[in-house]
Amino acid sequence: TSEGVVGWNRVADYQHRPAEMESWSLVDFLQYTTVRKLTVMQLLKRDTHANVESEVTHGDINGQQTASHRAAQSNDGSFANSVRHGARFFRFTNGHPMRKSHAVFMPVENNHRYVLNFVGPMLPRKDYGNREEHCRAMLTFFNPIGWRTGRELKSCEETWGEAFDRTQFHQRHLRMMRNINVLYECQDERDNYS
């Protein structure tokens, strides 16, 4: 950026995500968007969706709703907020270090979704270890109404487990949580028989 080198962090991108993506979960944001530097023409537009009147549901780009977004909506409604018709990129909210030079892009191609590869330590397990850690991780990734700070995930008076239990997750997210656990079970079996 013009201010120097800025560390790139997808969680910071999520916290300062565009208002059109307010109620997206972290997982949805990571799967359906990418961040790129704006071209000179895009920078001149400043706010690409300011002059567009009609709104359409998430995934409906140029009047064509992608099959993956249509499936996600019909199964669980996890994309509650709408984005503007014909838009290809959206500006970060104030406070993002690259707001002036970068934007959040939604690919126009049908069925485009990034496959997340969790690198680093294992995610806390549902069936083993500290339940509070597991609930905190799942709420962070899959909270269906989105969050910008950790304080939005639970109240000070409740535990992570209580917040997790009261949350109505989307079916697609529940399936992903189960699949994470199945992966760990398979790794356990592999280790037991090797």
C-alpha cells in the first residue's frame, strides 16, 4: 500500500468485510471470496455498487445465480444478506489496512468455491478434549449471523458451550462440522492400525 508493507490476514479481511456480507460466517467468506488489488479503473469507481438499484441474493451475479449458491440457499439459507446485481467486488469497511487499494471479489464462475485447508494445529475435537475449546472454534468458523469481534459470539455471562448450544447452525455448516470430526476419527483409525 502507499503506507508501506501491510501483513495480510484473512481473519482481518473477514472482520472488515463489506456490509453486503455482514451476516456471512467466516467459513462462507473464506470459501466464496478472494481479496485482490484493485485496478486503476476499479479505483476510479470508488464504490462499485453505489449506483445500482436492484438487489439480488448472494451468488446472483449478472442475473445468473450459481448452482452452488442456489443449493446453499435452498438447503439452509446460510447466505442471508444480499449483494448488488452485477457487482464483482466490494470495498472493505473502515479500519482495514488495505481498504484504499484492495477489495473483496466474488468469482462469477458457476460452482466456484474454495476448498479450505486448515494448516497448523488440529481443530479442537468434539469427541475428545476440552468441549469449551471445540465450541469456541466452531462458533468462530460457523456462526450463522457473522461476527466482527469475539464479543459478538457469546455474552460475558455464558460459557462457549452454552453459546454453542443456543446457536441455530445452518445444515450445511452442521454437515461440515460432522465431516471435520469424521476426518479425525479416520486419522485415529489409521494410527491405530499402522
